[in-house]
Amino acid sequence: MAGNETSPYGRATTLGDVAKAAGVSIATASKALNGRDQVAPATRQRVLAAAKSLSFTPNEVARGLLAGKTGTVGLLTNDLEGRFVIPILMGAEDAFGAGEINVFLCDARGDTIREQHHLRALLTRRVDGIIAVGDATDPRPSLGHDIPVPVVYAYAPSDDPRDVSLTPDNYGGGRIALEHLVACGRRRLAIVSGDPGFAAAQDRTRGALDAIRETSAEFVAAPLFSDWSERWGRDAAALLLGQHPDIDGIVCGSDQIARGVLDTLRDLGRDVPTDVAVIGFDNWEILSTNSRPELTTIDANLQQLGRAAAQRIFGALDKAPASGGVEHLPVRLVIRGSTIERR
């Protein structure tokens, strides 16, 4: 194979040479060199020693063919802006290993017909697995169960409980946000979230509402919902402060909304965080780190989500049993100046 030293037979060393030197079949030599578990430890060591003595390094393409794999994975997304898919892709590539597995990125642009076209193209390329990434945490239609490779749904879970789906724990994130504001001494709170038709808006709000029951704090108004925009954040904050000027903490459904809330608080002469503490959601760093002050937020851990999706693909390729259903992965609190004063 390409890239090996000349064998004792006057040509490049082959897998057959290694098998012959180790006294095993070519199939056994291939399994040993690829780390398969069907080989006895002593036999594996004998094959590895023979490969080393012959300066044999398997060609990566040939290794893939011998193992019945192409070393490629498809990532099928509807996320036009890349805001969610890019960190998920980065996490998946970290898990796959640089240069070890190639990832084909296909953007369906929210079009079911285009998605099916990309799916057929990926299967034609004989990808080893597919990660389907949505642009919201609402359930999406399953790709079906006649696909010959493992499929993992990331961010947007499949609507079929038999599928393997990974999504951020938005409910837990809402609890963490509320608990952080209470730990900062806030007692009169409000919620400003996004489109109520989105699962993320409902789940984050429900987590905060459930968490406050375990504290001495209170929500001074019913949760406010509209769109995921800075404009809505500005308008909602003006409405809340006009009716409840003693609010001292606001849970926001996204970083965009939180940025708008900060604008209104500044316009009204309210110091953040001395007078009012504000927390966002998503840790969209272009917003959160450029806010005044920088924004405390809940990070959905999207790179970890991508790594976990890749690991589920690995598990399926290794024939590890996989149970279907939706797994909610932990999110994390990122503390910045909008809730904690700098000393």
C-alpha cells in the first residue's frame, strides 16, 4: 500500500505480508490493525509486532474499505444563518478527529424537497452516518427508518420517539437563570421571552416559573411573549418598568431580547446590575460580550451537543445498543456584568 517501506519481497509492504509474517489470515490482520474486538489480545500483539517490523502503515482509504466504512458523515441542516449549526459542526469535528472523518455539510434551507435531495446525495456518497440539525428545539419530522446508516437528530429532536435525539435542556436553563438572580439577592422579578409558538420560549419560561416556587422571590407580572428581537426587549422593558418600577431582576428568553432590555434600562437611568439585574439565553457572544454591561447568559453548550451527536454515531457504527427518545443535555451559566458588579 502507498506510503510503506519496501518489503523483503522487493515491493511495498502489503497487508498480506503482515498477515503472513504474523501467521494469520488477511481478515484477522485487518481486524487487529483496525482495533476490532474480535481478535485475541495475543494475536493482536503479534500482528502489530509484524506490522512494526515491516514498517507497515495502512493506507487510510484502504483501511476504510477494509472496515466497510467510507470515513464520511453527513450533516444535514435547516439553519441558514449558521448560528446553531456551526458550533454543533465544530463539536462534531472535534469528536471525529481532525482529518480522520470528513463531514459533508448540506443546507436544506427549510425546504422538505431540498432536504430529501440532500439526503439522497449523502446516501449516494455512502456516508457512514447522518446528523440532522434543526434551527429550533421544536420537534421536526423524522427522516424515516429505511435509511441504511445511523441518524442522530441534534438541537431539533425528531417527532418519532424511536429516533435518537439530542437537544439542550431549556427547562433546566430557565431554572438556572432564575436561581442565579435569586442568589444575587433579587426578589421582584419578571420574564420577557420570545415567540410563544416556540418550544424554547415555553420551556425556558416553565423552568423559571417552577424554580421560583422554591424561593422567597416573586414574579410581579405574568410572563411577556412576542418575537426574538431587541426591539421587543426594549418595548417589554418599558412596559414592565412603567407598571412595576420596583422590578430588580429580569429573565430574558434570548440574548437579543436581553440586549433590548438593557437599552431601555439605560434610557430610563436604571443602573445594571445595581438597580436591575438582567440575564439572557444562548450565549451568542457577538451580542453578550458587546453589551453594556456584558451580558450574563445561559450557554446551550452547542459544541458539546455536536460532540455527543458524533459519539452516538460512533456507538451505532460499533453496534452499541441505542435507545431512542429525546435526551436533554445540560446547559451552563456564564456570569458577566449584567448580574454581578465588578469589583
